[in-house]
Amino acid sequence: SEYGNGKVWAVGDFNIWANDYASQNIGIDYYDNQQLALNVFDWSCTTKPGAAVVVSMPDTCVKLGEFILIPVNVSDVTDKGVYSAEITLSFDKSILKATDATLLGTIAEGRLMFFNKYDDSIRIAISGTSPLSGSGPLVYVGFNVLSLPKDSTIIHFDRMRFNEGIPPVTTKDAVIKPCEVLQISGVIRYCL
């Protein structure tokens, strides 16, 4: 719990309904219909979000059968009051299969994370008791490459939200293409 700034975070099932607290400045984070955190906000001293945070995944080339780790990168979130994130990524299930997600080596390392995998998407929820700071990877998402796209495919942000929607975000999807294979043709002659 963090008491000094008007925010209290806890993780678990509190059996609290949002309608009961509509007039009390309470935000409740849900993930797959399970409550993750109860946020008590003092709206008079919230951090001003400023410009939108850019959240992006890099374009990547892939080879058949390989495992790839795609970072979800964020621009600087310092002083933006980011305590939680909810991400839903969708993809072509005939090409990619989501395998896992990790916070190791990210700006969110050490925080609580849940993820659920589906045939064509992965949902990730991250929360912590102190605000994030800095820029860089927020989470790494692992995929197996089941087949190669003819030209390209995308990993799409179906949902990307910090806290209860503040600060705002701008997203950039990842374009996935087959890696170019160097082909050499011609005649090789040997002289003995």
C-alpha cells in the first residue's frame, strides 16, 4: 500500500462493485473479469499526463519454426503516474502462436503480471505499488512461428491502457515479414 499520495493498491478479490463507489473517486482494475487492484485516488493531486505515451513493437523478420521475443516498448513514462498497464495483442493464429510474456529486463521488472493466451491473442496485465519511470521495454512477448506470411502480417494492439486510461497512449503495431533468404544460382565448374 502507498498512503502518502492518496493511492492505495492491493491485489486480490475484494468483491467490490464499481457502482457502489461511483461517487468516491475509486478506480477498480479488472482483467478477464477478475479484479486485480483497488485504486483510491485523490483527484485533486493527480499527475498531469501531458503528451501521449508512445507504445510500439518493432518490425521483425522471422524464419519458419523459430521462437521470437517481441518487446512492447514505451516512451518516457517518468512523472506520468503509471502504476498499471493492460495490453491485448492479436495476431494471425496460422502464422504465430503466443507462448509467454516476461518482465525480466524491462522497466516493469519486479511488478505483478498476469497473462492469458488464446488462439489469436494474448492479454497481459501489469501492476505495481510505485509508478514506472524511464523508457524502453515494458514487457517481452514470446511467439512461435508456425508458418511464414506470404508478404507480411501484423501483431496488433487491440487494447493498450495505462491505469484507468491516463496517461493516453499512441500505439504502433509490429509488422512481421519472412526473413530474406539469399539464393545463389549458376553453374559451378571444377577443374582437376
